[in-house]
Amino acid sequence: MKIVESIKLKSVSKQNREQFLSYLLLADESEDIVKQYIDKGDMFSIQVGNEIAGVSLFTYPSRDVVELKNIALAPEFRGIGLGKLVIYEACKIYVNKRICKMIVGTANSSIANIAFYQKVGFRLSEIKKNFFMGYPEPIYENGIRALDMVMFEKDLTE
């Protein structure tokens, strides 16, 4: 098992984002949907030493709110606390940009994600019913069909 004590979020320019598509598809199964947001907001590669461990992408639904649209880690980097480090580093970046709130959504079927976001300080804020009905193919996780988007928010002013 890898032990990771620090990471670096390295900004990815719009012209280089396509090379990270395979990472983004680890967290969002629809290539059509990913391509709708891949060029929006801020994308960061997640660097552990000289290795790319994953990617994160943030968009701006409003002037003082940032949305974690996608966070994906390569399988060998999962379960070792790296996701928490990414969230903490991203919060620092957006606090410095005077962003007040970070939001994130995940499927009702993504039990591990729902627990993870609460562990890193997000609070349940909304449920978008039938959100995943717009996806080209049904998504199943943990034996549950993904139908609704569970939204969380984190106050960055505290």
C-alpha cells in the first residue's frame, strides 16, 4: 500500500484536457456528458511525486461558488487518503480566490462517495430528482440504479 503525505494540483490548460479523458471517465461513465464540461472551469492533474494519480475538474455555477464536477483517481491511488488531500488543497486554492462555497453532486447509488463527501466536511444540501435519467445508458452501482443527484455543499468561509 502506498503512503502519500503530500500532493500537488497542477493546472491543466484547455488544449491539454483531452489527454485526461480516461481519468474523467473513471468518475463519470458517459463520454458525451464529460465532453459537455471538459473545457469549462479549472482542471488539475493530481501529482504524487512524479506520477499522475488522477484529475479533478471544477466549474463555476456562480461568481462565489465553485463546483467539484469530477474527481477521479487511478485505482492504485484509491483508499489511501489521497482524495481527502485533494479536497483540502482545492479548498485552499478557492479560499485564496475568495470563493465562499464549494458544491459537489454524486449519484444516489454512490454510497462510498456519499460517505466520503461528508467525512471531508460537506453537508447535504439538495436532491435533484431524475438527474441521471438524461444519461444515454442506465448506471448501476451497489445494485442500485443511479437516478437522483445528491448535492452537498461546503462553506469555505469557516
